[in-house]
Amino acid sequence: MDLNPLMPTIVAIARQAGEKIMAVYTSADFSVEHKDDNSPLTAADMASHHHIVDALAALTPQYPVLSEENASELAFEERSQWQTYWLVNPLDGTREFIKRNDEFSILIALVHEHKPVLGVVHAPALNQTWFASLGNGAYKQTNGEPFPISARHTADPLQVVGSKSHRDPVMPQFPEQIGAYEYSVMGSILKACMVADGSADIYPRLGPTSEWDTAAAQIIVEEAGGHFTRSDMQPMRYNTKESLLNPYFFVFGKDYRDWSQYLS
């Protein structure tokens, strides 16, 4: 698959979706609904969803699109036949969006044979975009031209980043096993992007997430020289089962380490 020609267009689609999100975000008020799992839903989620799904369908009609907002309509019997498909979270960090703290993002990934091969993470309120495709390196763009990014070798003290809105009950026990560390929080999958661009050493996620929450960032981290593994240190794989929930996972930099040894 020649992925380089796709990248500028996917980045543009993510940025256009970001403009639709920001139109809601900067309005005087917006309503918040709740889905069956009690997760919040806003007009921004749906505006981004429709734009991305329509744009991807027009660009690559041969590839189906699985979005957080249409996942309930797609049976595993159907999607299990897919070899290549788009996996989208139109607004990752809806709770951060509602709190208006700017730490939310748009995630678009191309998954091929259960592994992400292209990913874009766009944080519209921060005007930051991370992207990568298999074999072509990872990049970040703020203002001006994109520049290559690289995960770093482990620092001392260890820089651990965790969730702002989802505090894992196991999380306080984990850093106590790893020695000197500094802990910070960030919303949405931007935590993984911090590992990819060398701003953090490890993001341990010991709580529930879904496949659309991680695929785009995974290829960015890996192309930046980092690692994105399950908490048992096995590879993350996509669309292999009926449930779209992820296992717990670790995102960490260049130095491979068996982080599972520190879990109870």
C-alpha cells in the first residue's frame, strides 16, 4: 500500500472536522446527551462524524468506515470480513470538550490486517496535529511545515502521564513500583502523542478504552520509535473479536521494558 499520497488528504479531512467541532465549542452554549453506556454526546461529535465518514467514503469507497458513532450498526459478522478499513473517533475527549479545557482530538486511522498503518491525531483547540504512516516516520505540525518527531530514551526521573478525567483505580499503585517519577495529566489520546514526540516516557492505561481510541496514535508512536503494547506486553490488534473494547495497555518510548512486572 502506498500510503504517502493519502496523508495530506487525511490530515485535511481531520482539520476540516476540527473546524466543525470548534464552531460548536466556541458557541455560547451546546447541549449534551448521553448514549446507552452513559458516555456524553454533543452536536460536535456528530458534525465531525458525518464529515469524516462522508469524506472517507468519497476518497476511498473500497474501504468501509467504522466510527464510534456508527459502531453499534455494524455486526461483527460483517466487519470480521474486512481486511482494510478506516477506524475513526470523531471527538476523543468529549468530557474535556464539555469542560472546555482544549484537550480533545480527532482520530483517524487506516487499519490493515488488524494493525494500524496510517494515523492522524488532530487537536483543533491546541492547533496541533500528529500523523504517521507505515515506513514513513512520524510528524507533528503546529504552525508552518510538519517536522519529524521521535520518542525518547527513558528519562530520570521517569515522566509518567495519565488521564485527566478517568483516574484508574490501579494507577496509584503502579508508579510506586517503578522508582523516581513525575506524574502529569492530559486529556484524550494526546497522552500517547506526548510519548511519541518525546514529552513523556510512559502512558499506562489500566482502564477501559475502545479500539477507535488508540489505533491512530499507535502507528504514530511506533513510527516515532516508541512502543504501544497490551499490558501483558503483547501486540495491540484490532477487529479480532465481537467486542470493540481494548485490553489495558502501555505506551512507552524507545527503551523496551517489561512494564507488566510492576503490576500486582
